[in-house]
Amino acid sequence: MNSFNETKGFKARRPLQLAVLVVVVGAILAGIYFFGATEAEEKADPSLPVVNVTTALQFAGASTVNLIGTVRAFSEAAITSEKSGRVTGVRVSLGDAVSAGAIIATLENAAESASVLQAEGVYDAAVSAAAQSGVGINEANTNLNRTTNSIKATVNSALNTVNDTVVTEIDVYYNQPNSPAPRLEIGSDGQSRTMELKRVEIGERLESWKAYLNNQNTNYDPVEALDISENNIVLTLELIDIFLSIFMKDEDVVKTDTFSALRSSLINTQLALDNERTALESATDTVRRAQLSAAGGSNSAADAQVKQALGSLRAAQAQFAKTIIRTPISGTVNALDIRTGDFVNSFVQVAQVANNNALEIITFAGEKDRAVITIGDEVLIENEFTGVVTEVAPAVDPGTGKTEVRIASESPDLQNGNSVQITKQVESTVSTDVIIPLTAVKFALNDGTVFMIENDRLTPRTVTLGTIRGGSVEILDGLEVNEEFVVDARGLVEATEVEVIR
């Protein structure tokens, strides 16, 4: 009986339990729908744009000058052909190290070689005819040859004297004296740059002097050899005089005496060259007088023929020399645009030689940028390497309409021929100047606008633009130095609600 009642009670409660279960499940489903809808609404509502604001006062001192420069060697030469012709030989390869005067390539020169041979024959015949026109002319020519040989010995001695002076006594005061950019290691009262440039010039003169003497043969020109020697001695004396002035101020008696002795030695060498020049003039005059005597005191036809033949010979030699392409400087072959068998036209670049161990950067600055660039300024190259402004041209380059600026850098990562970005920080000199970044301006046909913030919305304001320098621009009117503006206006639209970051 009790069991029957319990069963009957359970059946009576079952509809109630089902109703409760239905209510609970419905609540859960409603909650899921509500929270899902809320999340979808949140996702559908995009976040506000975030903008940074600043003032011209805060931005002051952050303006920069941005330039583009080209890395090149201190010593560089573009080698061109002087005449057209077929390339018969290329003596160097790309990347080879070459010295001044080295042969890069040769052009077909059979005709030029024949012309030289023919001119030599005509000259020898003219000299022989002139020699037979008088008894004393042979003796005069012999004396002239002796004088020429004496000049050769004196010139070689002068070369050794200058070379020993530079290498033994002068180079000890330089760091890397044989490089294109030697550094003076003693105080010089502002003359360091002059002394470094003179050392570079002397080094180049010595290389050219040696190459000239090594290339001389039967066509030795004693007058030219004397001129080259005396000019190089004068240049060396100028550098010695500067060293003497430094040592005398420092009251260094030992060094002063040493350089005084060097100076005396060079002056004696210069006097020896002068004596040789006098002897040459005398011997040449003797030959001419002998020729005139043989011709009866009038202008000898034989003498005129000798000069004419000599002129033809020199012209033929000059044409032959144009078929041999040489490098005027020492360095590395960075470009080689010809091969054996190629045909080249006149004045076409065939090779490029440069000293890749000493590089500088060449750039050109406009009028406004030039006003804030001075020698000694430090700049940033490619936002990684530092450099120093070494030279600023005194005038505007007519080809570019800008001023050339040279920058030195010791970074090993720079390579000859690279284009690099150069950045120089410019400090604001007047506190009332309104200077803002270019990114803050929306440019129009006339002047531009900047965005201000009012009630968390973008509000445009018209401004009058002044000088643009690098990544910044001067505002002449429309914005005060302490007013806040949006740093980057790119992509922003007027009246947009934004989130502000200060």
C-alpha cells in the first residue's frame, strides 16, 4: 500500500520537474544568446584611431638635414681611349692592383709604329746631313750627348735625395704616410691639413717621377727631366720649411738641426740641377753655332730640316702613344669594359682605377642645408656609421645648382660606388621658431593644414609654411610654439574621433 502511494506521488511530481528543467534550459540558452550578441556587438564596434600629439617647443632641436651621397675613392681615375681602334691586348684583370703608368690595354698600331720608324729615319738623315755641313758640329754633338748623360745622373741623384728625405726623415711624423689620407702626429698650429695634403702630393709626384724616368729611353728629354726634378725639390722644401717652423717654436734643437741639414742638402741638389741646365743651354748653343758656321753664318737649311724632322718624329710618337692605354694613378681596377678583339671609339671609358682603401662620400647640399653645414660637423651615415665633414665647396656647382660637400668615414662597411643616406642633426637657434615634422602637415596647393584636437576629435587648422629642411618644416603663421598638434597626419580625416597619446 505504501509502495503504491509512493509510485503515485512520484508520478504526480514528474510534470513539475519537467517544467523546472525546461525553464532552466531556456535560461541557459537565453544567456548564451545574450552574451554572444554582446560580444558580436563589441567586435563590430571598431577601436578609435590612436594619435600622438606634441608641441613645436617639444620638437625643437629635433630637425634634421637629409642628403643622399655617393661613396668614392680619394684617388680615382676614369681611363678613356684617346683614339678609335681594335683592342689587340688587355694587360690587366678586374680587381688587379696597378701602379701609375701601368699599361691597361693596347690598340692596333701597325700604321702608327711604321710612321714612327719612318720619322726616325728622316730625323737621322737630317741630323747626318747637318753634321756633314761643318767640321765642328760632330764635336758639338758629342759634347751635347755628354751633357745629357750628366743630366741623367744628376736627375737620378735628385730623385734618390728627395725619396730618402721623405721616407727617412719626414714619414716618421705621419701615420700611414703612403696612404691617400696620411695623418700628422705632431702639433702644427692648424697646419695639419696643409701638411697632410703636401705629403699626399709628394707621394704622387715621387711615383710619377719614378715612372717617368723608367720609361725614358733614346727619346730622353733633358729639359723636361730638369723641370720635373726642380718642381719636386721645391715642393719638398716647402714641407721642410713648415716642419722647421714647428720645431723652432717647440725649441727642439736636434730636430731643427736635422731638418736644416736636409734643407741645405736639397738646395745643393737644386743648384746642381741649375748648373746642369746652364751646361745644357751652352752645349745646345754650341751645336747651333757650329751648324750656322757650316752654313756660312746664315740660318742653315740643314738645321731647319733637323727641326722639321724632329717635329714629325714627335708627332708620330704622340700618335703611337695614343694606342697604348695607361693608368695615370696607382690603385685597383674597379671596372674593365673592354676585351681583346673589341673595337673602341675615341674618348670612351674603358676602365676605372681607384684606391679602395681610402674612401670619402660626395654629396650636394641646397642653399638652406648648406647654411647649417660646416667643416668638422659630425653626420650619421645610413643611420649606422658616423662621418665627419672634411670639405665644403666655396661656390655652387653650376652642373647641379648645389654646393658640393665631402665627408670622411672610417667605417669598413662602406664600399666604393655605394649610394648612402646622410643625416645631420640641426639644433634650433631661436626658441620662438615654430618647427614641426613634415608628417604633421597635409599639403595643399597653397601652404597646408595641421590637425588639432578638440573634444577628442580632429580639427584642421591652416598654417603658412616656411623653410623645409630635411624631415621638418618651419611654420610662419597659424600655429604657436606651445600649441599641441598631431605628429602624423597621414591617413587621418577631419572630425574623426581619436584616442590621444601625449
